[in-house]
Amino acid sequence: MSGCCGPEDYDEDYDEVFDDRFAGRVARGYRRRGLDRTRRRIVDFVSDHGLEDATVLEIGGGVGELHVELLRRGARAATNLEISAGYEHEATRLLEQTGLRDRVTRRRVDIAVTPDDVPDADVVVLHRVVCCYPDAERLLAAASRHARRLLVFSHPPRNVLTRSLIALENSGRRLRGRGFRAYVHVPEAMVASVEATGLVVRHRRRGLAWTVVGLERPGR
């Protein structure tokens, strides 16, 4: 958000990888270039399905560029959940620069571990999150139960190339003594865990690096 440990043991591993230097690079990239293609697809999906006056719950939003853009497009308020504390300085700077600090709540919570600590929202977003979490189905199921209308998430494609690259990266982390691991989960199992909570797939866009899946709760 190492290896085989439960999410409860993750704080130090995540802090080591997603530190303030990593956050600074992300924030500088957003200020210079805006959203990348995958993030634009996520924002467009949510906007096309009704964003005006919506509440947003972003899980693992980092410095917050996605919920900043959703607020600019009409969302009323956003809550961001993190496991790593390394993003907070840059996230606060971004909110102050955009004048949105009063509309965003940032919390250090693992929704898969303590789901009752998190309020529901109209829209739930997870971008580049499931690949950093060992039990993606547990995470997505918890997130989905908090989505009143929409949930959108991204995941890397599961193929020989991505699995080999992730295995190589994890081997390097293991040699350096780092506990953090990345994952390439089974897409069908992830989608099924969300559908089991009553959401229906409305959008699926496969990219070279990321697939975006958007789901909606019927009748809401």
C-alpha cells in the first residue's frame, strides 16, 4: 500500500517505499503535466455517470491528484485513505495551492482491516492500489460495500510480461531487505469480489500498463 504478512503489519514497509521523495516526484509530475491517460479515464468514467455534489472516497490516493480533479469537476467533498504517511506533506501543499483543503479529509486507515471506521461515499476510487496489496479481493470487497453508486479501480494486466517484471522487482526488494511486495492479481477474481456486493460492470478499458474497471450500483 512483507511479502506474506497480513495488512496489519504493513505500515513500515509502505512508508519505506512511498516516502516523501516519492510523493514529491508524483506531485511535481502532476503540476507539470496534469493527469496521465489512465487517471483521465477514471475521472471521465465518474463524470459521465454523475459527479455533481457527490462525495468521493479515494483509497490510496497518494498526493491526491485524482480527487482534486473530481472536486474540480463537481464533487462536493472527498476523503482519502492511506497506509503510508509519506504523502501527507505534498498532499497538504497541493490542497492549499488548489484551495480545496476544507473539502478533503485525509486519514491513515486500512479499510480492509477496519472497514467500520470508514464512512460510505457516492463514489469510491482505487488507482494503482490493488497491485500493492496482498489480498486484493478483501480490499475491493470492503471498498465496494462503501460505494453507494460507483466504484472504479485500476489493475495491471495479468500476463507473462507483467508477472515476470513484478517477480524481478520483488526479487530486488528481497535482496535489499525490503518487505514491500507488488502483486499481479487475477482480474476475474477481483471483479467478482466487487460484483458480489451488488455492483455491475459498466466500463472496462484495457491499456498497455493499466486496465480501468468501472462499476455502478443499479437503481442508485
